[in-house]
Amino acid sequence: MRNYFIVPLIVIVFLLFIVSPAFAEIVTFTKEYTYQASEFDSKHSSRTIALEMVKRLLLEELGTYLVSETEIKGMQLTKDQVTTYSAGIVGAEMIDEKWDGKSYWLKAKVSADPKEVEKTLKKLVEDKSKLKELEETRRKAEELTKENDRLRKELEAGAKAKKPDKEAEAKNVVAYEMTITALNAIDWYKKGLEAYIPNRRLEAIEAYTKAIELNPDMAKAYLQRGNAYLAVGNYEQAIKDLSKAIELKINYKPDYAVAYVYRGSAYENSGNYKQAIKDYSKAIELTPDKADFYNDRGFAYSKLGNYKLAIKDYNKAIKLTSDVVERQIAYYFRGLAYIKVGNHQQAIADFKIAARLGDKDSQEFLKGEGLGW
């Protein structure tokens, strides 16, 4: 929980259940929060802090419900983890807000279909990179809130001093406003994640753009916006954003590698296979245990007609992963590469394995060959 300077008035409206007979059960949580502003707060800073708190309260309430009332309890996730991950799935809706110059009052709600949230969480848990991202986003927001708390206390103490240090106060005021701007940037970033996960790509791009406007050095916002541009087929803009993310050097090493993979994919889709291979190779150098990176590079090698190197990469992918989809991809495309080098017997063996794993392309190929599987 965040610790604010003045104990604010918090009016908690307990859990409301709204059930629609025509559709799935929807649970709705509504909360109110009042933030008491200091003389150093503006309407903007007061709203930012109040909004951050009310969202946290809502997500904590949702997390408690999901852990106790749904099958999520069997996923071995803590309430804090469910709360953190839900931030990437469910967004808060503002119902009402008021500012009287001294306090900022907010009323907001979250509504969710528990079964749909449960499904999305199960998929999300398999994406370790996304989980790490949500955890880091929450941690950063908490750090900024604590720093905001510290600065406000210093400003209030300085204002009460017999001989106020005007220079120190001016610096603290600037730093205080910077924490507010950074919190707003993170809020837009979280909105981008929330929109991207259910494939609302254009909405995600808009949210990441707002985050970047507030914090032009936010490497992860460029990474995620680049990925969103990649998903909608705007490869030129994807390359620009991903290049910026790489330039800013994302702290988390796997995310830095992913930036190269996304950019490699953008280059590949643009027909620049040589540059794609360079980026995939850099990603592999950073995280050499990712089977999908080898599959990606193998495909680019095949596009350039370098089937021997492609086969080598598919071999590596097969050794590294037990994931069914990644193995399907590796066996199928290795089979295609073996055809190109004239090893039809090995190609058919690969297609048979991919077909047994459920790969439909391999199944169709084998049926066409009249070999069965």
C-alpha cells in the first residue's frame, strides 16, 4: 500500500455484484477516494495521486475476489500477483470527480467477467516476459509514489521552517512535478498494455504515444508501441520505435533482446532479410536459450536461400524447447529446408513429427504425398 503524507478521507463502497441474465456474470467494484491537497499540489497533481490510489484499491478488491471465488486459486498465484496482472487486463472507469481547490474526490469502478479474466490470466501466466513487465510497472509506480511522498514531506517541513531554503524548495517543487508526470506516463503505459492484450492495437498505440509524450525516454513504451505497429503492419514506424527502444537500452535484458526480435520481424516483413538476420542474431547473443529466436532466424535464412544455416537453427530450436507450437514450427520449416537441399527422406520424417504434434500444414503436405501419418 502507498503511504501518503496526510491521512486522506477514504470512503470505500463495498463490493457490488451485477449479474446480467442475458450474458455472463459481471462483477463490479466501486470505490471513492478523497485526496487532501497540500499548498504545493495543483488540481493536476491531486487528480494524479487520487487516481493512482483509487485504481490500486479497485484492483486489490478485484484480486481478492478472483483468488477466493474463481479457479484462479488453483493457479498458485498470490493476491498481489493477481492484482498486478489484472492491471494489464481490466481498466478502471471514472464515474464522477470533483475538485474544490483543497481536495480531489474521485468515484470509479471496474467491471469484469471473472471467467474471461481467468482465461486471460491463464494465458498471461505463460508469458513470463509480460508478467515481468507488469511487475516492473507496478514496482516503478510504487517507487514514484514513495518519492512523491518524500518530496512533499520535505516541502511541508521547509515551508514551516523559520528560514526557508528557497533554492532547495524550488528544486523539490520541480522534482515533485516530475514524479507526477512520470506517474501519468506509467498510467498511459498501463492503458496501452490493457488495450494490447485483447488485441485493441490502435487503442494501445494511442496510449503508448501519450506515455511517450509525457516521458520521451520511456524505452518500454517505444518497445510496446513498436510491437503494436508491427501487429498492424506499419513496419516503417515499428522499426523507428524499436530502434529508439534499443538506443535507450531497456534495463531488463530479455526485453532488450525482444526489441531486436520485433525489429527483426519488421525488417523481415519489409523484405530486408539480411538486416532481420542481424537483429535475430543479436537477440540470440543476449538470450541464447529462446527457441523461437532460432526459428525466426531460420526462416530468414531460408528466405535468403541459405538452407544449411536454416536447418542448423531449426535443430537448435528443437533441442531447446518442449513447447508444442515451437516444435511444430521447427519441424515443419526444417522439412521444407530439407526439400530444398534434396534430402526428401528427412523432410518427410520431419513432416510426420510435425503432423503428430498437430501441425495442419504438415498434415496436408503428407496427404498430398499420399503417405499418410
